[in-house]
Amino acid sequence: MSTVTIAAANVELDNEGFFIDPTQWNEHMVPELARRAGIDELTDRHWTVVRFMREQYLNTGSGPTVRVLGKTSGIPIKELYELFPHGPAKTAAKIAGIPKPRGCI
Amino acid sequence: MRSRIVILGGGTAGTLVANRLVRRLGDSVDVTVVDQDDSHVYQPGLLFVPFGRANPEDLSRSRRRQMDDAVRFVPSGVDSVDLAANRVTLSDHEDLDYDVLVIASGARLVPEETEGLTGPGWNDRVFTFYTPEGAAGLQRAVRDFSGGRVVVNVVDLPIKCPVAPLEFAFLADWYFHQRGLRDHVELVYVTPLDGAFTKPVASAHLGGLLRAKGIDLVTEFNTGRVDGEARRLVGYDGRSVDFDLAVVVPLHSGAEYVGRSAGLGDELDFVPVDEQTLQSKAAPNVFAVGDAAALPTSKAGSVAHYEGDLLVENIDRLIHDLPLSGRFDGHTNCFIESGFGKAMLIDFNYDTEPLPGHFPSTLGLPLLRESRLNHLAKLGFEWFYWHVLLPGRDLPGLGSAMPTRGKPGLAGAGLKED
């Protein structure tokens, strides 16, 4: 666990860089979180995914996996990987300020 | 009036729940089980088919004959469930009205959801051992294999028995050793996870076992396409893995009728339920059990077994207008065949990851460690499955909750998952 400063606010991240407390997040942090995740240019499509992740987390208690994201976000998996080359679900979860998607056991 | 209980699915979960219900509730209930066919496959046995250690025809029995005489069996597909009307529409039978509905229709393979998987090379050099037909085809392919690169790939989770693909890799190592071919066979395990398994302690143990057996591990690989002609798995991120023989565990979904039933399922047609009571989030008189339920635990027969006990208690209480009291703790255990006549055993629940020790107590089977005893227990389990587990008999000394005796690590701090 570490405390980092994002958009002039202190937030706590776990060892992999996911938010521990999603309430510490706000939309102003998104550009900086995206840069930390290797995405320099944020498009509307990125925002769509990030907002969708956040909303799903708030509704269900976990961010969706890539497969569910592809089925429900309206953005096909191929494009999700173009937007987030290092793994759409994980990267978008970090930017959306939510814990690591539970995936499965 | 007798309560009408309809169970959709006559597999592990549906059968043992039906048998327990009629034994516990007797004449006060009418229990009906619906399934589209009368073939109950002992699925753990499929793992051994590719290596000539089991034959698919020996693994299958009549579903109906595993059920108590008091259970009515209806052979039919399911069209949909109307939650508001408490009615199930069947494709080959008149509608069934229910007081309590149990969704036990398991998980379904959807290989067609992965581009190219069922295209050229399917059942020729690209196989799955998750079906009797696939396992039989793979038996021939493995027998005729003289050398090259064998790739075991899990497309994505959830899958039934998440340790089975690892077991396949371990058994393939052993099988090719036996045939004197191991030096000519490259074994590669390709997974979407960031390690050999999901749970950290078990993942480290199993990853170590892969290394010790000379099986390469490719992690965080999300298969986007299978090219059977070029003999290549292509990941969404652009990476690719070449193969001569591919053993693929396809994507899984819940039953199709779940998707056709408004409000019942999630995006993958599994049924969201309360993690402890197994009550559907869509209707209080609907439950889901076994692989059909969307729960943060493994899709495995042991889970269906442990859930069955408390589900029957909850149905009993629901019928009698009492608050639900059965609480599932996520208890799972899995034997992991590791080849050369040995196996490991893991035991865990929602809160406690698989730990070393012994099951069910200090004198029991070794946990997270290879042993001959575990292998024998795994082989003996088939008899137990047909004669004890499916009939729903109680086991002396083995309750549903995960045992904590025999796990020294549990006393220590920091070993529990957060």
C-alpha cells in the first residue's frame, strides 16, 4: 500500500496501483491516473469505458472483466485493447479509481 | 397443500438437492427435475480420457436413475422462466407452475464466442477435453502425437473446475514421459491470469510445480482468435503463441433459457444470488445452486455438494414461512492430479485462501502438497460421487463448512485474504 498525490489530493493505492478507497476518487484525477497507466491522450472512448467501469462498480460491487465489458459497454473487445493496450479491465479500473476487478476464482 | 418445487437441471447440484429434499420433506413436497437429456456425465473423469485412463462411455449414467423414486423427472428443454407468474415454459412438455424454483442448469461451453476456435483444425489439432466427444478426440490426437508443441489455453474465467487445465498439463508431462517422448514435446500453459492460479499461496505452489516439470507459463494472455491453419493463438494485445496441438478450455456461459428469462441472469447468463443463502436477487422463491449461480467461488462439484445441504434447509424454511438460516461459506475443495501417480488437494472458502496443512483435520489428506494418498482419494472419489454424493447422504465428520483444524497457517496473522 502507498499514498500518492493525484490532482493535489492524497489517495491510497494497493501494491498493484488500484484504489483502496474508491470514495477518494474524482473525475479531475482521470488525466493524471491515465498518464500513470501509460495513456497520454484520453479520448471520449476512453472516458466512456472509465465511466462505465465506475458505474458498474457502484452498482455491483466489482468492476467487470474484459469479456463482460465487451458484452455490455457497447465497445468491442478489440477496440478496448486498442484503447487500453495493457489490459482494458485492469487499466480502466485503475483510472476509474476502483479496486481490481474480481474476475473469477 | 403440497409445495411444488421445480429444479431446472439434473446434474450434480440438481440431483443431490432433489434427493435431499424428498428425504427431508417427504410427502409435503412435489419435486420435479427437468433436464434436456438423460445422460449424467461424471465430469471429473473427462480429464483422464485423453490419456487413455478412462473412456467416455463409462463416465455416463442415466440422470433419472440417480434420483429417488419420489422425484418426478421431466425430459425437456427449458424455454424460459416467468418470475412474476411463477411458471416455467418448457420446449417439450406443458408448462410447470412452481412454489419454489431451483436453477441448477450449470454452465455451458460457448467455443463459438472465440473467433476461429471452432473453425479449421477444430477437433483435429484444436481440442477441448471438457466434453465427452472432445476428450475422446483428444485421446486419439495425444496417442498419435510424436512430438512438437502442446499448448494448454484457458480463454477466460469463469470455467468449471478451474484446476482442470493445470491438471491436464501435469498429466501430459507424465504421459509423454511414460512414452519416452517428453524430450520431444514442449508444453506451454497459457492463461489470462497473472499466475498459475487465482489464489496467491496456491498460485505460487502450482507455478512452482509447472516450473519443476518444465512446463512454460504464459500469463495475462487473452485469446482473441484461434488460427487452426497457421496453428497459432492470437491474443487481443497482439502477442501470439504457436502450437502443434492446442487444448483449449472455451468460454463458459450459463444456460440459454436464463438469458431469455427477464430479470433472472447476469451478462453471462449466470444467476446472481445471495452469497450465503443462495436466494436469487430477482425473486425470493427462486434459488440457484452449483455452476449456474454467479458466486465468487469455484464452479466445482464440491461447491454444489456443500451448497446442497444448506439450500435444502433454506427451502424447508421458506416453505414454512421462516427466515432463511442456511449460510454458505464458499467452501470448495479440489484434488489436483499432478502426474506420476500423485495429486494435491486444496481447500478454501470465501475468506480463506488454500493453505498448507491437512484435510479435514491434522490426520487427514495433505493440503497443497503432492502425495500418492491424494491421487488414490481422487480415483476413489468416482464411487463416492455416484453412491454417496448424488444420493445426498450425510458424511460422518464432514459438514458443509470449511474445516479449520489441520491448517496451522490459519492461526497466523496476514494469511487471510483481505
